[in-house]
Amino acid sequence: MNIHLYYIKANVLLTPGYCEYWCKGPKKIVLIEASDDLMVQSQEKKLLLPRGSIAIGTNLQIVNHLSTFVLARAVAFCFSKESVLLKSPIVIDRDDLTKKYIEQITEIFSLENISVKRIQHITECFSILLKKLNVEENVKAEHLTGEINSRLLMVNRVIRDSYYEPITLDYLADLIKCNPVYLSNAYTKVFNISPQKTFATY
């Protein structure tokens, strides 16, 4: 089964009472980390995500049950074929089995420019982590080519955050000062999905 990077949410400030699905869909799985305790829940289960721990799951609803702001970050992956990976979320600590892989995956949050080679490495680390947790047997990272920079990440963020309003390829191209065809080709090369298809997923 092939897996590729779907999105990165770095340092999202969650207000008290915040409640929203992150990474909804049968082909998607997300890794979440928070600065304080959060509730993560799916249809099957509700779990406390303690500070310093990681939650992994599909169709996760994130709930800030505290009366203070919580900073959260997530990296999501998408599988090429529909797969039932987790019926309920799992919460893991950084132990000897997982620490190395979690640290390499979460390193993506601090990088300004991300090479495709780095994305491949992070995706492979996530695949290995899933195997170590006995989540999925046949996860294999897709090979990507090209270079990703902060402009493409910004486009991905705008698409993700503007799901409630219409967005055009021309608008996105103008936003990062490039040709729409070039943007579409570069985005598709890096994320393995066109911007237009990404619009449709939100």
C-alpha cells in the first residue's frame, strides 16, 4: 500500500471548547501532538492525549476541553487505496520503540524549506512507525521527485484553511506570484494530487 504526505498543520492555536475533525476520510491517517492535554475521539473511542504524547488515528475529532489555549500540530498522510487502519485512535509515548521515528517525523514542524527527499524520509519513518505499532502490515512510502518550498506549503495551507470559500488556481498562483500551470504541475509533483483535486477533498 502506498502512502504520501497529505498535509502539515504546524502550531495551530486551539481555543477553549474547540472541536473539529482533523483528517477525515477513509484513506487518511494523522499524527497529532499538543502542548497540553487534549481529547481525541473517533466513532469508536474517546482518549485523553497527554502533553508530550502522540495520537495516531483516522477520522479524529480534536477537542480542547481545557479553559486555556492549547497549541497543537499534526502531520497527515493519505493512502493510495482505501484502507481501514484504525477503528479507534491510539495514544503513544516516546518510548525506545517509537522515539526515534516520532522525533524524525515531528522534525518537519520546524523546517522552513522541505526537500522532497526529507518528505520521503518522513513518510518512510511514519510507515515504519505504523509497522512497529502493528497498525498496518503493507505500508510503503511513495517515491517523490522535485523540490518543495514554503510557497507550496503555503498554497496547501490556504486550500486546507479556506474550505468554506471558493478558491481558484489563478488566485493561488497570484498569491505566490507564479504561473497557474507551473503551480499545478509543481503541486501535483510534490503532493501526488492536483490542487483541483485537493479542493474537492475539503
